[in-house]
Amino acid sequence: MDGKEPPLRSVRDVAKVWERFKSGDLVGCPKCDGSMALAVEGSSKSYRLVCTQCGTSTPWFEPSGAELILKFEADGSDLELPDDD
């Protein structure tokens, strides 16, 4: 491991991609250059961007004013959000 954080895991990286996506730009996946699509979890008002080809994704996040709040467990893994059953 080279000590670098995996792509799309820092607030800075997610915020850059989110701003581009919101402005209408096509956002390419950092792993395979596939298109990123928005996933929405309505009950918690959370979002994440997911590659339509390889499945690489940002963590779930919540836009809060001018900043983003990433939703992680204490160990750094993504939170499991409820299904919309």
C-alpha cells in the first residue's frame, strides 16, 4: 500500500465531484472512467455517487450548507442505511 487514501473517500474529493455533478458536468469514475450516477437515500437525506460500470462509490454524504458531512462508521467503513421497504 502506498499510504494514499483510496479515491473518493475524503471530504475534499467528494465535495469536488459533488460540485461538478450538481453543475451538470459528466463525472468520470477515478478507477475506470465510467459515468457516475447519483444514489439517494430519502429517509436519511443522504446521497452517494456510484460508477455505473465498476461500482466504485463515494461514501454516503449529507449536504449541509456549504459543506458535506460524510457518513462513516468509527472504523472508516460506510454506514449501512435502511432499505426503503
